[in-house]
Amino acid sequence: MARTGNKSIQAKLVLLGDMGTGKTSLVLRFVKGQFFDFQESTIGAAFFTQILSLNEATVKFDIWDTAGQERYHSLAPMYYRGAAAALVVYDISSMDSFVRAKKWVQELQRQGNPTLVMMLVANKADLETKREVATEEGERYAQENGLLFIETSAKTAQNVNELFYEIGNFFVRSPMC
């Protein structure tokens, strides 16, 4: 994370989580305001930038959207190394994706930057009728591990902008910036 000039912050942000949790859909909703019912799987990683204007500063996000397939797992450290923030995404309708999200959190706690801001993102809130992971379960895990927590839906845009604004505001308030 670097402050360039008076009120400008540049922050590397990485998205991690299982395939099909909606990482790319979250980024596309935030960056382009788009949602596709059938999103191609990310190969390796995709890179996006987005500038967020907040009251106190401008935050330029360098966003690395990593592939969720197991065969790309070994590439992940290349993307989260040097990241200021990590969004660990799971699908509320998949307990397996929540279990994998916990493994990502543990890996980041072991390997990642000690000042890394981590947010646990419970995506696909629009699938309430298929929910396998209770909101309270995600909140509790996040609280026990010092993570920020939010439930989102890339499909309906629920809390997508709020997610990035919360991360951006965290950087603005951070004494490291």
C-alpha cells in the first residue's frame, strides 16, 4: 500500500476462494457494474483496477482475482504476496466452500503480510433458500480470527459496493497509510 501525493492510496487487493464462489462476479459488479449468469472460470488470475473516491482520500485498487480450481492453488502466493487486503470468498449455499475459505484464511495467517486486512465474504446471499452456512457461523468465524465480514450478492449487487468501500475506508483510517 502506498500513499502517493496528498490524498491518494494505492492498494493491492487479492480475491481467494473456491471455484464457483463468485469472485469474478463480485469484481465485475464492482468495476463494471455487470453480472453474467454464466461466468467463465478464471485461468490463473485476472487483473482489474478501480478507483474509489472517499471523503478523505482516493483509493486505487489493484485487484487480483485468482482462479479457484485446485490446480492453480500453488500460484496463489504469487498474487497475495505484498497484498494490502485479501477477500476470502465463500458461497452461502456451499458448506464445502466455507471449509475451503477457512483453509485460505489459515494459509494467509501463516504466509501473508502480517498487516494484511482480511475480509470474509459470504457471497450469493440471493440463494437464501439453498443456504448451508448460517450468517452467524460466518460472523463468528470472522470475529474469532480478526477478519472483517460481509454478506454479498454479486447477482443483485447487494453489499458489493459496501464491501469495497469498507476496505477503502479501512485504509484511509489506517495509521500505515
